[in-house]
Amino acid sequence: MLRWSDVIAGEARNEELRREAAHEQWVRSVITETTQRPRFYHSIAFRLGGWLTSTGQRIQQRYSTLGEPTFTSKIGSNQGAC
């Protein structure tokens, strides 16, 4: 049989769990806000990497000696092999 002190302790524990859950939800919202911002820089870095790869390939094809294999990248190509 439950005693009144057990009921009070259970309510106190439930209130503590609610506060912890609210705090965790707040922490997740703050982390999500700060981690979603750098997508702008990600897109710029992705485009810069593609440009550097294509420019490097053109330079290598232009100045490589005959018979020497040139570098090919998987980025932006559908060949599937390096």
C-alpha cells in the first residue's frame, strides 16, 4: 500500500524530470540554431573545391608530357574510377 510520503516523493521526482526535459529541449534548440548557420560557407567551399579540381585538371592536361596519365577526379564526373 502506498503511503502519502511515497506519493509526494513521486510527484517531486516527476517535476524534476519535467524540468530536466525542458532544459534538454532548450539545449537542443540552442545547439541546432548554432550548427545550421555555416551552410553558407559549406556551399562556397564545395564550389571552390570543384573549381580548383577542374582548373587543376586543365593545367595538368595542358602541361603534362605525352604518354603520362593525367589525374581524373570522382567529383563532378560519372566515370567512377580515379
